[in-house]
Amino acid sequence: MNFTQKDLNQIENKGLSAEKVKSQVETFKKGIPFTQIVEAATVGNGIIKLNDELIDNSIELFEERKSELSLLKFVPASGAATRMFKFLFQFLEDYNPEDQSINAYINKNDLKNMSVFVVGMEKFPFYNKVLAQLDLNGVDFENLNDSEKVYHFVKTMLDADMLNFGNWPKGLLPFHRYKNNISTAFEEHLYETALYAGKDKQAHLHFTISEQHEEKFKNEFKAIQNTVEEKTGVDFNISFSYQQSSTDTIAVTPNDEPFRNDDGSILFRPSGHGALITNLNALNADVIFVKNIDNVVVYKYKDEVAKYKKVLAGILLKLQEKSFQYLRQLESNSISENDIHEMVNFISKKLNVRTSDEFEKYSDQNKIEYLKEKLNRPIRVCGMVKNEGEPGGGPFWIKDKKGNESLQIVESAQIDLDNKQQKNILQNATHFNPVDLVCGVKNHQGKPFDLENYVNHDAAFITSKTKAGKELKALELPGLWNGSMAYWNTIFVEVPIITFNPVKTVNDLLKAPHQIKA
């Protein structure tokens, strides 16, 4: 494949090389092997079940230790809200209030989402904002019939010349309506963070955002800073970064040729949240909490959510302390056979490392090197909730191409659903990944790991998309909590469903964790 000079200039301007882009095209041609899942992780087999003693001990350890640690919360927040309103965009395309009533339209097309939206319209946190915009537009909302009300309400929300909600960052949309104010997901993250990651009246948060939204986020923080800091007694140190354009990947046609825009330029696309391992790697903290921007709750539930963050952090610290102790011991070279047996027991029972069948045949020195290599890794403790039919990833034991088994978070797109056995394992999974991680990213000498060294590059995704009505194939890097953390030590902990309240569709804002009871 030969690139034109114009192509090469475009590639260079993105911070990429022609070799790297050609390698991406080769990946499309070869395809990416499916992840081989061996069995679902379950309670007692890869997932820790909490009890009162473990909860209390973990919180106590975290509270004791946190004064000597640097804490940070990392929030992927680059997504626009477009997908939240997908069914409403379709509604605007399909519906004319002069042709039929809203009820007839909903019933004829069996539109449950639309029905929920219409019934709950007045409960949405942006209801009054939309009415104010309608008033500015000279629309007499009160005197419209029901069908016209719904149509004009949705049009005002989504029209690019009006509120344009679909193109706003999800983190800055109205999420919750309190008595005296409307809060965004961004604001809710500040309140939540103060409850567990605040230390010495300071809290540090890092948001990964789209570059064009930075001013919007900074303006939102200026608007709420005094109120939030006064209410929490915490000063917030907030930083932002962008998904780097050098992590974008080429899109190709169904025939694996570079997909070109109307002007002849090559189409490059953001490569998914896996690119954020670069952003995470640039941060400096002992303990990093990771949580998605849309997974927040109204204030009433925050203490409960914060409690389980502390539990996960306490479990991390306990495992980290033991790992560090063993690593220092291994470096001292004063190791007995009993010590080695104890360490093998620890990595298999506590760190979920399934040791090599050949381990017992290794020389003492090779055993020491093997244990060092398994212990000297970043650690992530991940909350897992019981599966309630949500789409997305889950916890599994997987086997890599060398035959090694490990615990991983696997997306359904990584699994061969045409393979009956693999599909069966997926369908019988008991737990789901809510993206609720606490990460230890420094080694026993206090030095940060280079997280780029722990990525499984074979765990990328190829997905089908369209642009301007034309089909294309896109390449996503290994997901941040999937292949990008594949070679971390991984611990899964069952946490209650209250810790998982994402807003994937606008109707999710009508659920109890997002509503204040009158």
C-alpha cells in the first residue's frame, strides 16, 4: 500500500508514522483473534464476597493509611451526550404532530422508551430549562396540545440552534434537580470525591475530556467552586487532559482499503477509551480511583457509594503491603523453601495468579525471578455488581495464546458468539463490570510503573461503523480496563448495585438514584 505525499503529511500531523498506520491496516486484514474465556469469575472463584468484618477492617485500614498517601480520582469524561438521546433524534425525524397524536405514534411503533420519556417529562432535571428556552423562542407551551408539547419540548432540547443537548459533553448536562439548584454529573463527582479521596482538606480529580469542551468544564467549575468547597470543607484541585490524536487509528473500507473523506483525506477515528492508558500513565498518585463520568447518584446515596470506595481501597492497600513485603524479602536473597511456598500461596489465593505447571521444576533462582515478576506489577481492585442484564463487559478467567490463565474484564465484542461453548460461558456469567476501580500504580520502592508495559496489544477490537451512509471498519485499542490493564494483578470484589447508576439513555435520569423525592 502506497500513501501519497498528502497522506504522509496528514499522518505526520497526527503524530503517527506511515509504518504504524500500515501496521493498523494489516491488523484489519489479519483480523484480531477472539479472547478465549475459560469460565466466568464467580463468588469464591475470582470474586471476593464482602462480610461485615472485611468491610470494617478495610475501611479502617484505608482511613489509617490515607494521610500518608497521595490520592487521585480519574474520570473519563470525553463523551458527548449524543447516544443518550438516540431515540429522541429518531423521534424528531419520524414524527409530525399534525399527522397523528403522540399516543397513536407510540402505540403504532411500540416505542417503550418514548412512552417512558413522555410520562416522566416533568421529572427531568432540565424541564424548566427547556420551558425557559421555549418561552424565549415565543412558543406558548401551556396552550399547545399534548402532541405538540412533546414535539416542541424534544426539538428545543436537541436542535443545534437551541439547547443542543446532544452535542454537549455528558458530564455538563443537567443530571439532578435539587430544591435550590440543578447539578451536573461533573458537580456530583466533586461531592462524592470529597467523601473518600479528600485528604488534609484537599481533593485531586483528573478528567479526560475533548479538547473543544475544556472551556465549558472550566467555566462550570468556576460557577460551582465556592458553593461545593464551602459545603464539603474541601478545596478541589482539578486537572484535564485530552485523548491524544497520535492514538487515533485509521478507518478502512469493508475491503480493507483506507476510508477516505469527501475531500480525499484519510479518515482517522479516536481509538476508544483504551487510549487513556497514556493519560493515566502521566499522573502521579499512590492510589487512583477510576469511575465513569455518568455513574453518579443524588446526594442521599453518596455515603453508601463512598463506603464501598473505601472498602476497595482498603483491600488494595492490604494486598499491596503484603506484595511489597515479599518483594523486599525476595531482593534480600534470604529465602527458604517455606517462604517460597507462602508466596506461591499468596499470589494464587489472594492475587488470582494461576502459577505455571512447570513451577515446581524450576531452580530456586528461577522460582525467585518468577515470583518477583508476578508480584512486581500494578494492582487493580475492581468492584463487580450482580448481572442484571446490562450490556457490556464482565469478569472472566481467560486463557492467552501461551496457555496462561488470568482474571480479566472482557467485553462481549471480544468473545466469539458463534462458538456455542464460549457463548454459553458468557450467558451464564453472574457479574457485570460497573467500571469501579481502585488502582495501585507504584512499586515497592515508591516509583511509578510504566503502565504502557502492561498492555495486551492483541486485545484490540474491530468494529463496524458508518460515515455519510458508507460502511467502514474501525479499530479500537485494548480498552482501558480490558486489554490495557491485562498484565496488572487483578482482584474482583462484589459490591452492591447502588454503586452502579450510569446514564446511558436520558430515561435513566428517571430512576431512583437520580431523583429527589418531593
